[in-house]
Amino acid sequence: MKSFWQRKRAKTCAKMQRWRDARERKRLESGEPVRVEWRGRLEHSITFHNRLTGEMHTLDLRRGKRRDQFAAEVDGRPWRVLSATQLGKLVRDKFKPHVKE
């Protein structure tokens, strides 16, 4: 048996969903153009070219929710959200010079 708060939350969620659906129906009937999802401003693009295999990959960094956060896409597909520190470590490890000591 559901508690009072679970029932109340379910009712509220259903009501809010009905409101969103009605707003979307109204928008479609008015002829307003379709909105696209905002993914953040494109900040940086890093291109990786492996000369041995000939593969090229593009890492696009879009501004995230926090100041030091980026939403990364690899070849146009969402990859993960990472901080500026994690990004620096990733690039530093990827391009570590191969020097024999």
C-alpha cells in the first residue's frame, strides 16, 4: 500500500505531465517552429589524427552547467561530462611523449 506522500507525489506528477502535454499541444496548433535541444555553446574542438592507422576523431567540448565543466562529444556522439581538470589529465596522458630513458 502506498503512503500518503507517495500518492500525493504520483498525483502531482500526473497533473504536471498533463500541463506539459497541453502546453505542447497548444504550441503545435499555433504553428510555432519546433524547438531544438540546447546543448551548450561550442567552446573547443580537439582533433586527433592517428597517422599509423589513418583514423581521425574530433572531440567537441560544449559548455556544461558549471563553470569548469564540459559536455564532451566524440565524432558527434555524446560521450561524457568532465571537468576542466579531468580534461587536462586526459589530454596530458594521451599525448605523453614517448622518450626512452
